[in-house]
Amino acid sequence: MNELDFYEERKDWNFSKFEIEAESLTNWDLFKILNEVATKDSRILDLGTGGGEKVLKYFPECAEILGTDLSVEMIKTANQNLKISGRKNIEFRLMDNLKMDVPLDYFDIVVARNTVSDPSQIYKCLKKGGILLIHGVDMFDCHSLKLMFGRGQAFNDKKPISIIDYENVLNANFKDVELVPIYVREFFKSKYLFMEFLKSVPILDDFSEETGIFFKREIDKKIIDKYIEENTYDGKIKLLRRYYGITAKK
Ligand SMILES: C[S@@+](CC[C@H](N)C(=O)[O-])C[C@H]1O[C@@H](n2cnc3c(N)ncnc32)[C@H](O)[C@@H]1O
């Protein structure tokens, strides 16, 4: 299975079904910043929008929002979710983040959350003074779990993806570039919910944005049971997440 097949099969990024309790240890919040910098006149582009879940729930009401994704199934879901939401001034359509076909000097804000992006292409479509907001899964995310399995997303990467993104943003000529670590404790109420979550994300797969490798792997039940035994607190299974955020200005 390649990476795109994985997204086509998934069809959405609705995480509410896993009932995760998240406790943030840091205070960088993409949606909070987005809502602070946007005005009613803003034009916002959301790259790798998935099923539009985040746009429809957390993005502000404004002049125009375009959400794009490489996966046909994700865009189908996004359009279904849009209809149900009744929200206005939002469009979802197909686009490869690495072959962007949007107008130049057009958007006030571009968001790339947990998806691949090319800062030099983003730079071109932003207006002068426009803002770029990136959120990503960093090296060492769920590291103790990956150590037990001896594998996982970014497990063998030489350079953290956060640093690669940060350097790409700087090299694309952005100003006021800031890279911020984001640490979150996630708790799962049951082994069933934890397993369903792990099966639906590439955390334990051979997945590297650095090398472009994606290979779906089976989850060994004995190892997972050991992890659960060692990481259960008040009946809840803990997973330590490590993300990063980047803010930048054209
Ligand atoms: C982990 S999901 C994130 C979805 C959403 N941004 C969120 O934060 O919930 C990654 C999304 O990026 C999309 N994607 C991956 N590579 C892409 C590319 N080259 N161009 C556009 N979208 C891509 C996938 O189809 C998937 O929907």
C-alpha cells in the first residue's frame, strides 16, 4: 500500500470516535493563532485538508476558505461535511501540495496541518504580509512505543522533519520565522480505542516524510500489551505526542 492508497482508504480524519483526552504541556495552538490573525476579509488556504473536519470546526468565518487535498475520497468527505455544516464561503477541491495551482499573491493565510508542503510554492500564493502556519508530527513522537517496536513513523530519520520544514521556510524567503515544539499527553479510555487509533494512523508504520517511504505494518499484540501494562494510569493508556508548529510571514 502506498501513502495515497492509505488516505483513499481512510476517507476522513474524524478523531472524535477515539475519545482521546488530550493534555497540552505547551501552549502553541494553530487554531488559536489562526483565529487571532484572520479578519472577516481574509482569504485562507488549507493544504491537505482531509475531510475538512478542522476547517469546518475551527476555521473562522471569513471572505473565502479553500481546502485542498490529493485524495479524491477525502475531498468527497469534505464536500459531504460542508453540506451538513451549512457553512458559507468554503470550497474544497483536489490539489497536490507539491504542484499547487492557485493564484499568485492571493491568500492572506496558508495553513498546512499534518501534511506535506512546499514553502516556496506557498510563498508565491500569499499576499505580501501574508501568514504561513504549519503544524506537524515531529521526530520522537510516541518514541517509547516506537522503541518497543523498533520501528515507526520517522523512526530512522537522520534529521527531524521539523528542522527540514523550518529550513525550507527560511530558504523560501519568509520573515519572522518561528519553530515551536508542541508536547501533548494523550489518554485512551480502553485498549480497544487505543488499538483502533493505532490501526488508523501511520505511527507504527514504516513512514518517513524525509525519505518518502510508506509501508503499512501489522501491530504485534504481545508488544502492545507490554506497552499498555507499563503506560496505564488510572485505567487510561498514555501516549506522549511530539509535534511542532511554525509561524512565518511573507
Ligand atoms: C494527517 S492528514 C491531515 C488532515 C488535516 N489537515 C488535519 O489536520 O486533520 C494528511 C492529509 O494530507 C493529504 N496529503 C498527503 N500528501 C498530499 C499532497 N502531496 N498534496 C495534497 N494533500 C496531501 C492526505 O490525503 C491527508 O488527507
